[in-house]
Amino acid sequence: MHWLFAPGLLASAPVRQALLLGFLIALTAAVVGVFVVVRGQSFAGHALTDVATTGGAGAALYGLTPLVGFLTGAVAGAGAMELIGRERAQRRDVATGVVLGGATGLSGLFLYLSATTTSSTGVTQRVLFGSLFSVSSAMVPAALLIGALVLVVMAIVARPLLLSSVSPDIATARGLSPLTLGLAFLLVAATTVGLCALAIGSILSTALLIGPAAAALKVTRSLRSAIIVASVLGVAATWAGIVLSYDSYTWRSSHQGLPVSFFVVVLILLTYGLCAWRRARSTRV
Amino acid sequence: MFSGFMIHAWEVGTIVAIVAGVVGFFVVLRDSAFPAHAIPNGAFAGAAGASLIGVSTLIGLGVFAAAGALAIAALGRRTRNDVATALVLVGILAVGAAFLSQSTSYEPEVFSLLFGQILGVGTNQLLPVAVVGLGSCLIVIALARPLLLSSLTPDIARARGLRTDGLNVVFLLIVAAVTTIAVPVVGTLLMFTLMIGPPAAARGFTKRPSVALSLSALIAVVVLWAAIASAYAMNWPVGFFVGIFSALAYGLSRLWQWRR
């Protein structure tokens, strides 16, 4: 098994930490992601990552932990999108695009300033593309706690949320408020985007949130099994990405490894492709 | 501010702004905001790969942007599949990240690819930028009527014998060409803003298409000039100012509409 599990893999502290963190984040992202895809909010999920980038870049500039920045940015973005979301569809897309452009410009400024005025290096790559290996160990308990919290909240709101996504009228008749539920879910999704950004970088975090969920929904019929399949796929892609990235240091003589985020995203993409292909084949018959 | 290397920045910047304003007008009209967002992101991997193997960035950008445009046209023909497009997009960005991790380039290069760098424009780029820019503008203006017809009423366009699929491919390829010349100036992540902000603002000011088209180009030029001047004066990245000024122009236009 040495060709797959390089010597010292499981003894290395950063790897063990990455496996633990990757497990919980991938699990949270898969559970929330299924609802994001079912509710047709993939674009919102993607848009939140741009704003999370701004938060992460700002945090890097002021020397705060990135997790705080990612979370603040994404939650503030969720609020802004709720405001924009009340407009007509075509104008909404343009307005969202322009607001996101402004936020992206701001990330550029923050990243530029932190690269030129502070002594830290590689900020741009760390914030945008992330690395599970370089998450500081002080942040792990907080990240685990937030992930667990998101899962608990999802367990509570799952049924009313599903009802209000499928038929808002019946939900309203039963005394639920689809608007409040929608806003609450957007906040949960924003928190999850913040966690994903910590794991695989802010502009790649869409993959972890949407990918496993969309793949699972291609091959399963019930929501319960979709959540289980998405969790398994997400955790498997993350763990395999960690192992492959660790191995890749030995692939070339220059010992220049490939980033974890790259492997995780590519594995998720392949999984999605396979599931979509299986679906296409089974529906053709 | 107008001497030596800065001259190229002004010249290239002006061309890029006019082209982005004109082509962006059709992007907004045709509701192609999503491809216009996706193509520059895909081009990022091309630029990163080009710098890894030591080819000109423009070539890397051009090849990947064109490939991205064709892929989107192919995916879009069957169904409107946002999830698939978003995942392919993020996948390409990840490939770009992998290229960057392999090259010995250090932070400023990565940064200028993503957020633009006015000083990154060399003398030898002026001619290709001018030719590609002028060509894109001419083609779009020549195709203006069929493009409008097929985006506003696709059924009538098809009934009149227009090949809407082919037209869409041509249009996406033009967006790819504009991306190629603009990304070195304003960066991958902000190309989209320059292409969407000024046309959206122009449409708020006037309802007449021909006036809006000229106004869109004018606003784009003003935004980019102001951005270059501010970037020079404050030594901050040009992309930041492009993003902020585009948003500002759009905000002003909305305010104007609301006042009336």
C-alpha cells in the first residue's frame, strides 16, 4: 500500500488535522448543499463565495483569523442578496453582478495591501485557493464547533424547510413563514460557505458546497438518501484529495507538490461527471 | 502620468474600454451575464499555464477563452444547466491554481492575473490588442440587427431563417476575444464588471438602443480612465478602481431612474 499511502502519512500532525477538519466540513457542506441545489439557489451559493473572499482578504489585512473574515463576509453578503432578491429577475442578475464586482475589487485592494504592507507572503493564494494543511491549529475547535452547530440547525429546520421549498402555500397555511425560513437558510448556507472557504479557498468553495449534492441528486430519488450519498461523496473526495496531495510531493524530483484544493475540486468534478453520465444512460433506456 | 510606460497603459486601456462597452451592451441585452462571467474565469487557467511553459500570456488567454466559449455553447445547447457550468468553471480555476503552484512565479504575478496590472502592458501588445479590439467591434456592429432579433424574439428570428445557434457561437467567441485583450489590464475577476457595469448603467439613462450603445462605450472609457489615473496616483491595483467605479456608475443610473 506504500504507493498510495506514502510513509509517514498518518503520523503527520497536519495531515491528521486536515483529515478531521476535512471530514466535518465536507459533511456540513454536503448536507447544506443538497438543500441549496433542491431550492435552486446554486447561483446564490456561488455569489456568496465572492463576498466571503472580500471578508477573508480583509481579515488577512488586519491580522484576524481568516475564518472570522470568511464568515462575516458571507453573512453580510447573504443580507445584501436578500435585499437585491426582491427585484425583477433580469435586473436582479445585473445588480448582483455589479455588487459582486465591487466586492471583488475590494478583495483585490485588501490582498494587495496585505501583500505590500505586511510581512506575510502568499496571502493571495492562501485566501483564494486555500490549503487544508495550513489551517492553524488554534482555529480547529472553532471550525468544528461551527460545523456541528450548522448540522444541528439543519436537523431542526430540515422538514419545514423542505415543505416551504416544495410548496410555499401549504407551508404558509400550516403557520410557517417561507420568508423567515428562507432568510434563516441563507444564513446557514453563508456560514457553510465560510467553512468551505477555510478548507479549499474562497473562490473554489462552490465545488464543495454544490458538487457532491448535485452528484447525489443525479443518482438518488429521496432526499434522505441524497443527503447520505452526498456526505459520503464529499468526505471521500476530500480525504482522497488530502492523500493525493501528500503523495504528490514524491511524484516529481523537484518535490513541488500539487495543492490539496486542486485534487479535491477535480475529484468532485469527476464524481459529478460520472453521476451525470449514469443518469443520462439510465434515462435513455 | 503620461510618460514612458504609462502611455501604453492609456492607449491599451482606451481600446479595451471601448470594446468592452460595445460588446458588453449586447451581453446585457442578450442576457449572457453568466457566460461573460464564466469565460474570463476559464481564461485564468490559460494565462497561468502559459506563464508555466513560458509562452505569451495573450496566447494562453486566447486559447482557453475560445475553448471555454465553445464549451459553454455546447453545454447550453442541450439544457440550461447552471450547476454543470458552475462546476466546470470552478474546476478550471482549480487547474489554474495547480499550474501556479508548479511555476516559480511569485505573488505579484498571480495577483496581476486576477486583479489586473496596468504596468503589465508591453509595447508589443499594442498591435494585437488594437487589431482584435477593432475586429470584435466591427463584427458585433455588423451583426447588431440579427443579434438583437435573436435575443429579443428567438422564434421570429428562426422563422426568418436566422441560424440562432451559430450566431450564439460567434457571439461567445467575440466575448472570448475581448476577454483575451482585457484580462491583462483589468484582471480575470474584474473583466466581468467592466463588461456589465457600463452597459447596464447606460440602459438606465436612455431607452434608445443606438444612444445607449454609444453611452455604454463612453461610460466604460470614463470608468477605465478614472481607474488608471487613480491607480497611478494612489499606487493601488487598477482592478479595485474598475470594480468600484463601475458599481458607482450603475448606482448613479439607478438613482437617476428612481428620481424621474
